[in-house]
Amino acid sequence: MLRVGLTGGIGAGKSVVARRLAERGATVVDADLIAREVVEPGTPGLAAVVDEFGPGVLTPDGALDRPALGKIVFADEDRRRALNAIVHPLVGRRRQELVDAAGPDAVVVEDIPLLVENGLTAGFPLVIVVHAPEHERLRRLVEDRGMTEADALARIRAQATDDQRRAAADVRLDNSGPLVDIQAAVDALWTQRLAPFEAHLRTRTRAARPPHAVIAEPDPSWAVQGERLLARIRRIAGERLIRSDHHGSTSVPGLPAKDVIDVQLVVADLDTATALAGDLADAGLVRLPDRWWDVDRDGVEHDKAIAANADPGRPVNCHIRPVTSPTWRDALLLRDWLRAHSEGVAEYAALKRDLAARPHESVDEYAMRKTPWVNGALARAEQWAVEVGWEP
């Protein structure tokens, strides 16, 4: 099963995306519908809301008067928190029941308007954010839903900002244009990413990668992507982690690199590393079988576990190293030395581009040919570490 978080600001058109995903075969769990269900007349949820906000939030026939409640909670953050404290646990329990009922090969899309606001993004291996400009969202709320402009703006401003949603998004769908455009974008997403992602998770197979090294220009979003991945991993790993870091070339600003996010987890021992690698499916990663190891600067092998991406849209290497291995320290030392030395970045970038330009060179050969430079850089980095008092 692949669980996907779907969100977007009010008026962005998230329901259009949810419907199209359902047409393609996804199991859609709609938090808004569940939120209505748990406060239907006669439910404990509605009784709790009335106890908190008074009978003025009821219609004459005893149902919840949503516009009346909305005017209260969207104008007062404390009152909104009080409502969320009642409704969110009820919605969460019902949502989990529906997820558990889906099949083992399902793509479960959980449509959650406040996914970002409620800090739920790390619970999904992939998050889709539906976006439209504020002026277009405002127009839709006024013209299509009959809201006043003041009420519409209050609801928009009560939610996460565009920047906050952008940081949470693995996929950002622009829904500011014609219906046919967003439907085509969803179709491509399903075919190229979601369906293969689910199949790879189910079969514990790493997504395919190019056989040769392809160097990309520096991407400022690599750092955000690394932290997003680590948040998912930390949620699963818990106290087993001694430390966790984004390392490798994508962690160095301004350094061209293969478009692969490398993260490093340091744990107590190899047994813990192997077990953790097998537990990372909820982060979208699958354990690679067989033996894996690092070779340190003295040529000594050190065992580790590796998990890699099942998601065809985001290559990831998750290196899980015992704390007794010296290679985890070297990985952080090289990263931090490069961050502090622009001349080292320039040297490394030139080497990468030269090696990647060689015909018929595999990724493994590319990595092997970098080793002499890396070992020399580590020797320089050790001297720098002494000079500045660096510690990992």
C-alpha cells in the first residue's frame, strides 16, 4: 500500500484532483467528509461541539450550523484550536479505519485540508499540494460558494502560507488553468509516479535509475527535500537514531551533483541498522538486500545497511551506519569542509563533470574514480577540523 497526503488551500481545487485520482483507481479518504460524519446529529462529536460553543451553533432542526460556527472559529485562533481539539481525534480514528480497510495494493490518497497546519506531513511518503494564486482562490470562494470577500480572506489567511505548503510538497500541482490541464497533470502523475511507487513498495524494489552518472546543476530545494525525508525517517526510527543528517553532494550549496538525496543514519550496531532499513517503507524507502559496506581511508571495510527509494520521482540513498564505523564521521567532515571552502567545491565540481562526461562509465566506476580526490580532501579537512575545533 502507498499512502499519499493530498492538501491545498481553500479554493485551490483539491477536490478536482481527488476526484481524478479516484477515477484512476486511488482509494480516496476525504477528511472533510469524515469531519461532517463525526458531528452528525446524535453523535458524541456534535454534543462536544455544543458543550464548547453553545446552542447557537445548531440549526433549528438540531444539525450543526457550519456558517455560524465558521464565523466564530475563523475569527479567533483560540476558538479554532478548541474546535480542532474536539474534531481532529475523531477524524483521525475514522480515517485510520478506512485506510486499514483498503487492499494491500491500494494507492490510498488521504485528502486532508489542514495537513500542513496540523504537522501531519511526515506521516506520508509522498505529499501532493494543489495550488492556485490567492486572487483566483478568492474569486472561486466568492462566486462559486457565495462567501463574502471578508469571510473568504479570513479563511485563506487562517491556513498555511504558500511557502509553508511549498516546503511540504513532493508534488505541487498548479490548478489555476482549465480543467483539462489539471486532469492531464493528475493522469501523468498517476502513470509515471504513483502507480509505480506503489508497485515498488509492495515488491520491495528500488526504482530504476540511469546506469551512468548524470550531473545536475545545484538545486536550492535539495536542502528542503533532505529535511523533508529526514522528518519521515525520524518519525519511524525514533530512539534508535543516534543522529541523522543530509550529507553527500546535494547537501553542499552550489555543488553540482547527481540528483540523489543522500541521508545518513547513525545507530548502535549493524543489527539495528539492518532492522531499521527494513522498517522505512512508510518513508517510501526499501531495504537493499545483500551485503553493503564502506571502505575507509585505510582501505578497511565497514558494514552498513542501505535503503533506497521506491519512488521513481525522487532518488534517495539512505546509508545506515553503526556508530563504531569511522565512515559516518568522514561523511560529515567532508560535507562541512566543502561548505566552508569554495575552492574545494570548485575542484570537486570540475572532477564530477569530467568523470560524468566519459563515455560508457557506470555509476560504480564514477564513484570509484572520485575516491582519490575524496581521500585527499579528507586529509585537508582533518587539518581544518583541528584548526577550527570542528566536531560532528
